[in-house]
Amino acid sequence: MGPKKDFKVSIVGGGIGGLVLAVGLARRGIEVNIFEQAKKFEETGAGVGVGPNAVKVLQDFGILDEIVKVVNQPLNTRTFVFISGLPGHETIYEYPGLESDIGLGVHRTQFLDTVVKLLPPGIAHFNKKCVSVEEGPESVNIHFEDGIQHTSDIVIGCDGIRSVIRRAVLGRVVVAKFTGTVAFRGLIPVDSAIEALGPRIAVKPHVFVGPDRHLTVYPLQGQPIVNAGVFITDRSKPWDEQGPQPGESWVLPATQEEMLGYFEGWGPRITKLLSFITKPNKWFLHALSPPLETYVKGRIALLGDAAHSMLPHLGAGAGQAMEDGYVFSALLSHPAVNKNNLKDVLKAYDNVRRPRANRVLEGSSNAGEIYELAGPSGSNLHEVRNDLTGNWDFVWHHDLDQDVRTAFSILGFEGKEES
């Protein structure tokens, strides 16, 4: 536990990124409050992938052991099998997991509930919808829809892809754009998945690739189910001519027939698997494009999807939010950090996190192109192997501690004792 600090941190948004950050800051003795607009903490979506980079953060924050207890299974090596979705189902490439490539797939609700239990009592505030933030000379005021205001030394916007805090940082409204990709998602009993795809699906993530569409399937540890994501991209017209209009929902009910219609001509294993998704929803996938030019302004910062919402094709979004939290926690807990230099600390955070997370954002888009045979090698399956080789290396094998040291150097903290 670090020394008591002379500043307070407010987190707006109680998703995975905000909650993990709150636990990390509290463990280092930093006074933190977290404000969530809903009546309880909850997450949309089914599974969350935890890669080796995120494992490091969860270990450091004392979260990992609790997650492993809940799923009641050990970490496993993260490998992926890429298979043609067309008849014959040729294996294209198997990602060679290293001994250090450990992680897990876990149900989002399980993950969230486990992290919530680690929060100190009294720091979570519900039904607090942020409508604006206003920075003064010495502090930041958060304005909530219920008319209440809260004053803090710094505010970290963890309020997701539709972030309100983003406007305060950038000085203008920047919204995530439709990417041209829609997704159908569903949970499938593992026995049914094995019936369709064989026994390996119970232990190893699979990606079925094909022109303008692909399918990812991976097991959720501690659950008798697999998570299936079905992705379709329309490259025939500009993306701003597609998708929902402003004010329309990004998630719509769909039918199994609509989903299956996209996969006519694909192999029978795919049709069999998708037949087990009886009531899919249709998600219009959005991302920040182009990436943001800054994540901070004064005493206000962005984290997670508020800063770098990305496509899910590298399973990296949650991990990048956790990396943000790791760097923030390390910086704010340094003995040399106090109320007077918080703006400089936020600038250092931006200097090390923005290039890293924006690169992963762009890499996630590129991965989707490869999976849908629109990458550098096009539809040549043998050449696609080259595109897939090392696809996750830059995501998983990143030196977060070096980022922290770089930030300390920017701040002139070399040689000073760390907490």
C-alpha cells in the first residue's frame, strides 16, 4: 500500500476498465470514487478474452487468483486454429502458443462480479449519469443528470464507446463510426459445439475464415458453453451509407434465418454450429476512426473504450483498458506525485498509452481484413498464413513496465524511489 495521497480520483463508468482501475488505485492507497449511471454494475456481451498482457495486470492488482477460483480452472496457453469456412474446412494456420502465452476466456458477468467484490466499501455510486465535466483552476466538477455535482482532483473517463468525457478532453463531439461490420453473437452448449466442430472446440479457440465474413468460437472457462461471434462486412459501398442513423440502436433483434443466409455455400460444420444459435441479436460494430489525437486534457483523462474503442478481432479491447489502468496506477502511486503535478502525470500517461493503444486499435481492424480474405494476401489461403503469423505478438508481448519507466523519465522521476 502506497502512502496516503493529497488528491482524490473520480472514475466515471463502471465497466471492466473502470472497475479494474478502481481496484488497482485502492490497493495502492489512493482515494477513489467510481460513478456508474446504471443501478448496478453490468456488462453487455458474453465473453472476455484475457491474454498474457492482461494477466500481468490482474496479477499485480490481486484480481487474477480470484478469477481463477471462480472459473475453477487454471490458466491455459492461448492458441488459435484458423480454418477455412468453405466446404472441406482446410486448416490454414495454428497459432503456436508459447509457454508464456497464458490466459483464459471468461464470461463477462463472472469477471465483473469477481472484480466488484474486491472494491473497498463505499466507493461505488449508482444511478449517476454524467452529463458534463468542467475543469477549474484546481479541480474538476462532474455534473450528473440528477442535479448533483461532485468535485475531484482528477477525473478518468471510463464511460465506454459513447463517452461523455471524450467531449471534455477533445473540445468537440467525437463519436465512434460504424465500421461496415455487423455481428451476430450467441452462447452455445459445449456438447452442441462438439457435435458440430469436434472435441478440440472445448479447449481451443477456432476462427473460420471466408470472403467478407468470419466466425470465432472459443470456450469460456468454468462454463459448459462456448462463445460464438459471427461477423459480416459489406465492402460494396461506403460505410457511412450503412448502419444505424444517429439516435438509432446499435443492437437489433435478428432471426436465425437472416444469420444463416450469410453463410450459404459454407461447409456443413458451420451450418450445424449456427443452428444452435436460435435467437441471435445483430450488432452494428463501431470503432474510433481515426484514432484520437490525445487521451487527456488538464486534469481529465480517457481510458478503455472511451479512448480507443476498437473492433473485437484481436480480442484486445478489455486488455488495453487493463493496460491503461496499470500505467495509471503505477504513475499516480509514485511518491513524487501530488496534487500539484497531476496534469504532468496525465500528459505522461498520454505519451506512453496513446501510441500503444492506437496501434492495437488499428491492428484489430487489420486482423478483420485478414480473416475475411481482404488483407495483404487476399483470398490465397496459403499466403494468408503469412498474414496470420505473429498476429498477436505485439498485443501480448509488450513491456508495460518499460512504459512506466518511460513515463517516469518524462516526469523526471529517475532515481526516485517508487512505491
